[in-house]
Amino acid sequence: MDLRNNSLIWLTVIALGLTISLSGFSVMADEYGQTVNFGVVPWSESLALGGLIEYLLETEIGIHVEVTNPNIGTAYNDVKNKRLDLMIEAWLPRTHENYWNRVSRYVLNFGPAYEDAGLTWAVPDYVYETGVKSVVDLGDPEVKEKLDGKITGIDPHSGIMQHSKLMIEKEYPELKGYKLVEGTDAGMAEKLDNAINEEEWIVVTLWAPHDAYAIYDLHALEEPKNVLGGEEHISIIARQDFMTLFPNEISEFLSRFHLPFEMEMELTGYYNDLGNAYAAGQKFAENHPNLVDYWVNGPSAIE
């Protein structure tokens, strides 16, 4: 017998066996969720935060991430029904109260990614300086005419739009006759930019953190009835069985992941400058290696 041919036969068998084994592992990895389906709502600060989490999960944890950008209502439903593994951002306790009450029993909350957030209506400095400092001031006929009776908003499923609608229709008689204009975060930002460039009057539904506050000289209007609520925290939530599907290090990472408000603003600023969420996340991670080390490796990283 030719030993060289015999060796080649055995090597072929071994190679085939490895191929079959690896194929089986690949199927098992897909079956047990080794790709994280990640819902990131298309708001600037959410996209920035999602880009950072995606970058770290892939480069530090080694888990493939597939990102989609559902509206907020779809995101909550998809996590509840296990069509998404993970989503940001859940504004609690008030902004997304209605959504949260419907899904809280069916999802896992990893806790706040950042705090000190809040909803606002905002105007440019040149509008504020005329004396328009409260939503009540919008009831002045001259002010309403200059604003063309419009409040420029974002997607109708968002918490801020639901609360803004309540303000106009029920809580503030001064706002009677105003139209809440639906759109997107990007569309609202474009209208704000155009208005400021032309020094036209505009009121936008806004929130902090949002890169518009860093780009423009804006003022939040007083809202005496507190319909928009107070301080909010923004949480990462996941499908209820997340911890049984994915390696423990992912859940540990998500449980430790927390940004001071100022750092969230820094991250959102990178996204505004670079125009790419993943690149913004990479830049942030490179600028804060000790924080990343703690998120990934836990308290031992700072001992």
C-alpha cells in the first residue's frame, strides 16, 4: 500500500469531519442566538449609544451584532415577542410609561445606560429673547402667527409626541389651534437648521441629550404643568430569556454599562461630527480605555 496515498485519504476524512463539526457548531450558534439582533431607535443619541454598544460587543466580547432601526413602538413589541434580542432606549419612568406597562412582564431590564435625561420644547435664542420663555407664551396671537401655528415634532410613536399631543389637546388652552407636525428626528433637525439659518421662528420637540443643544443656541421653554415630566433614565432592555441564550459575559457587560450624562453628550457629539454611529463608538472607546475595561472585565479591571 502507498503510505502517501493512505495519509492523504485520512487527511481528507479528518478535514471532512472538521467541516461537518464546524458546520454543526455554526448551526448551533445560530440556534442559540450567537448573533445579537439589536434594535436601535433612529434618534441621534440612541444611534450614538447603539454604535458604541455594537462596537464593544463585536470587538471586546466577540459577538456578531445585527442592527435595525425600528420606531419605538415596534422596538418594544419586538423585544416582548422575541423578534429582537436587545433594544435601546427605554425612557423611564414617565416618557415610555404606556409602552413599559404593556411589556415589563415579558422583558429583562439591564438598568440605566445613562440618567439625567429630559423632554423639552425648545426655541432658538432669538425667539426666546423676545419674551417667549414658556409654552404658555405661545398662546399670544402674534407669536402663533410667527410660528404659523406649528410645533415641529418627530415620529408619532415617540413618548415626547404623545405627551406633546396631550399638552395641545387637553392641558394648555393657550395652545388651542396649534398643529403638532409629525416627522423624524433627522427631519426635525433639518427644519431647525433651516429656520435658524433664516432666523425664522420655530418651536421643536426636543430632549436632552440631543446634539442640537451643542450645535445651536437653544432654550428649553418652561412647562408649568410638567406634562413632559421630570428627570428620566434611559435603560437597555432585552428579551426575557436573554441570559439563557447568550454568554454570561454579555449580560455582565450590559449590567455594568453606564455613562455619566456628560459622556453621553460627548458620544453624541462624535456621532454628529463623524456621521457614523460605529465610528463614533470606536472613537469614544479609544478615548476612554479604562471605562471600557471596567465594562468588559468588571471590578477586577480597576483593582
